[in-house]
Amino acid sequence: MFAERMGRLGTETAFEVLAKARALEAKGRNIVHLEIGEPDFDTPDNIRKAAEEAIWGGLTHYGPSAGLMQAREAICEHFAQDRGVEYTPDEIVLTPGGKPIIFLPIMAIVDHGDEVIYPNPGYPIYESAIEFCGGKAVPLKLDEARDFRFDIAELEEKINPGTKMVIINSPQNPTGGVLEASDLERIAELAIENDAVVLSDEVYSKILYEGEHHSIAALPGMKERTILMDAHSKTYAMTGWRLGYAGMPKAIAEKVTRLNTNVYSHATTFVQIAGIEALKGPQDEVKKMVGIFKERRDAIVDGLNEIKGFSCLKPKGAFYVFPNITGTGVKSQELADTVLNEAGVACLSGTCFGAFGEGYLRFSYANSIENIGEALSRIGKMMS
């Protein structure tokens, strides 16, 4: 009874593991949650207050499909100051969360059989959206030996005139890897040579512990072929608010806006007002959150490296670790299930992020240092 394309649609396994963990909790088990990619902080007060004032001020009605003009202007200002890229409001689109900024441009640009290169292991929605839209998903392996960065030589082999899009994500989910400026420069050269669009997922750009964030859109000739996407979810602990945004060439923005109109009209109006306050208001809470994440990163990396069969690099960004578990002799999914059912720690198999994730687990350290310590203790005892 269902359309054939539904068989090509993937999922985000974190929510499935969360449901399993909740079911165990309902039976009285104590579970440490390190599976879901959600900051465990509250949305800053100034942002919540801006939303409340917008609601009582009557901003509860329809707005433009691309987003409120004042919101698009605020994003233009943000991108200019933060990424060094100048946009006009007609090159900005807001959406309910970041996922539509992945899905809708792929839907607008990728025809049946068009190749799209994407990171693997990587955010599972990339592959899901490519295949659902009829594109050919071409995985580019992120290798631990390269700190989970693209192998540029492999990209040179895979990209060709049939490549419609290249997806990059830095800092990266699930590995925490960060692309270097030299990586971006070569990716840009290859995209221009092969007339490919780049979808640059920069959702974790502010959760960076070392170095400086670089955006490929700022490189010469790249604004014209880059979809620079971001969202409020991670940086401002606004996962439930659902607000994403992107800068892109005007012609692409027009198509994505039309898809907005057809699918959900527009992002929620008063949430967009809260989003303006997030970008333009004080950033103290963001800096505080990143500092706490860094402490947790150090603790979980050190702890994992003490567990028999585990080996973990120290990620440069995001709030995930991606330990190598090949030393345990157990497959990723089997070990993830055992860690949940026996140790009471919810995590994800590396294969949730693609075939090249075999041999790894992903832990989110968006939890207290005390709970992280308890999780490490439980896993350590289980593996001893």
C-alpha cells in the first residue's frame, strides 16, 4: 500500500535507542543516557523571554515562507560577522529545525541518479535524504587515522561531472572531527572544477574546543555554490524549538522557499523572534556551556581509554566521542545492546552512522560529569 520511495527512507536511530532506554526505565532500571544528541542545559532566559513577549505581542500568525524579514536580516548580519560571508535577505531561508535544510535542498537539486558525496560515518539523515530523493549516495570514509577528516585523495577519485552535491559537516557528528582550512580549500577547488553544490552543515560551529571555525562559503567562488546551514538547537540548547536557517544562492533559496510553502508554510513566527535574540543577545551562556562540555570531553575520553578493548581520540568539536572498540572483539551493534542491557548505559552503535562506523560506538557527553563517571564505571566493570 506504500510508495516505493518509503523503502529508501532511513531513520535516526538515537530516538529508537532512547525509546528502548525509556522502556527499561519503566521497568525500574536506572539508565545513564549518553545516546541522544541534545544539550542538557535549559534555553537561556533572554531567549525564552523574547519568545514570551512575541507571543503576547501578537506574533502568532502566518509569516513569509522564507522567514520573517527581521529574522533573515539578523542572520545576514550574523553570517557577515561570524563567517565573513555577505548575504542579502533573499538568500536566507529559515525552517523548523535543521533537517529541512538538509532535505529540501537535496529535493530541489538532486535528480534520479545524480551522485551526492557525503561523510560516512556521518549524520544518518544525509544518506536517507539522498536515497529518498532518488540520488546515488556516494560515501566518503572518515578515517580515524586522519582524525576523522575527509581523505582528500579519495574525494579526488570519487568526485566527477556527475556529482551534483558534496555534503560536509564540521565539527562533525558522530566523531567530533573538524576539517582544516587546507581541507576546505581543496574541497572548494574540486567542487568548482566539477560544478558541484556544497551543502555545509555547520550546526556545531560554536561547540569547538581547539582552533578556529572556517566556513567553505567564505572561500573565493564558493558562496555562489554553497548552502551554508546552521541551527539554534545545539548552540543555544533550543532542540525543541525547531529553528534552522541557511544562506544559499538566490535561485536555490527560491526553490527551497517554495518547498517550505508546500510542506509546512514557514517556521513558527514567535520562535523566529526568539532566534533573533539568540543571535544578537548575550553569548555568555554559550561560552559557559562549551566550557562545561570541554571538561566532560576530557573526562569521558580519559575514562574510555582506561576500559579494556576501548581506544578513543579526543574530539576537537561537537559533544560526542567515537571510541574504537575493535579491541573488544565484539561487533558495534552487539556491544551497544550489551552496554544498554547489562551496564544500563544508553549509547549508539557506530553503524547507526553508516557502514564505516563498524568498530565504533558513539557516546554523547551531554550529561553531567557525575553521570558520565557512573557510566564509565559501569562499562569498565562489564568489560573487566
